[in-house]
Amino acid sequence: MKKSVDIMLPYWGDVKLLKETVDSVLAQTSDDWHLTILDDHYDSAEAKKYFATLQHPQVTYIRHAKNIGITNNFNYAVEHATAPFCMIVGCDDRLLPTYVETALQHIGGCDLYQ
């Protein structure tokens, strides 16, 4: 089923922080989201192991064939979002558990969502 919000996560860096970011998305009170992790060819055995074990129906993992750089990875995120709404979250950010729920409540009240 198509989700209302694409959460795009360009990734390069600290695996511990990435896990905290992903955990904060998985803990959302609304399930009206899809998370796409865009791995910018980060060379980390720990990251590769984490991605190999990350199995969730609302999470997609894409590893670029080569490093495309932070700006291009963010542009890729914008260009490949398909839901009606999109947000880009940094790989060192954490969302409050009601983030998606609250955003959709506010979006629901605007003319663009009618």
C-alpha cells in the first residue's frame, strides 16, 4: 500500500548515529511512511552488516555503485521520492515518535491536501 510520506535518508558516516535515526523512524506512532536509505557507498563492515540484517517492509535500502557525494545524494533523494509528501532526514538526526503523525495532521488541514 502506498504511503503518504517518503522519508529519504542519505547516508554516509557514523553507523551508531544511523541506527538511532532508523530506530526513531521505526518508532513512529503513525505507519503512513516509507523509509528509503541511500547509502553513498560508505565503506564500513559494520554498516554493511547492519543493512544486511535490516528487514522491515517499510524500509528500502539502496547502495550507490560509487560515491556520488553529499549534494548529489540529497538530490537523488528528492528526485526519487514518489509519495505525495517527502522529507529528507539526516543520517545523524532523530525524529520524535509523533513526528509523522503531527506532520500529517497539519498537512491535512491545508488546501494542498484536500
